[in-house]
Amino acid sequence: MANPRFDAGVAPPTLFIEEELSFQTSADIRVSLMDAFEQVSGALRIDVSAVGSFDLAGAQLLYAAARTAEERGIEFTVEYGGNGERFAKFFRFAGLKPLGGEAED
């Protein structure tokens, strides 16, 4: 079970996802994402710098969050930390355009 942590006290408000961003954790993370969207109005950052493993379901969740943010007029960023290269390679391999942050080419 995933335990994402939302912190509205940082700028921008941030949802921290740790350990795993995958099919197995996507339902729990999705609930946390929707809760976070209800608490923000201007910006939301997703921090995946502590993610140890991820898969296509996790990447799809990030893209869905970006789409939701766009629909709601919320600035959306992803903090990759030391995982930037890993996410960038994965996105390229999957034929996806990297989502903002350090994973961009």
C-alpha cells in the first residue's frame, strides 16, 4: 500500500510519493492526488525523488494528474530529484514526452 504525503505548507504545495509508483500503488496514489487537487488552487508539485520503482501505470498516473491540473488551471510540476535520468529514459522508451522538471531533454 502506498503512503503518499501531501504538504500544503511548502511552496508550491507538494504531494510526496515514495518507494513505488506502479500498478500496485496507483489506486492509493490516485486518491491522494484527487485529495491534493481539492486543497490547491494555484499550483501543485508531485515529488517522485524518493521513488525506487515505477512502471507504465505510474507514468500514466502522472500524465492524468497533469491533464487534471490543466483542466483546472493549476500549474503542475514534477520534482524528479536524482530520478530525473531514470524517468527521462523510461519516457523515451515508452514514446512519451517527459513531464516538466529534470526529466526533460
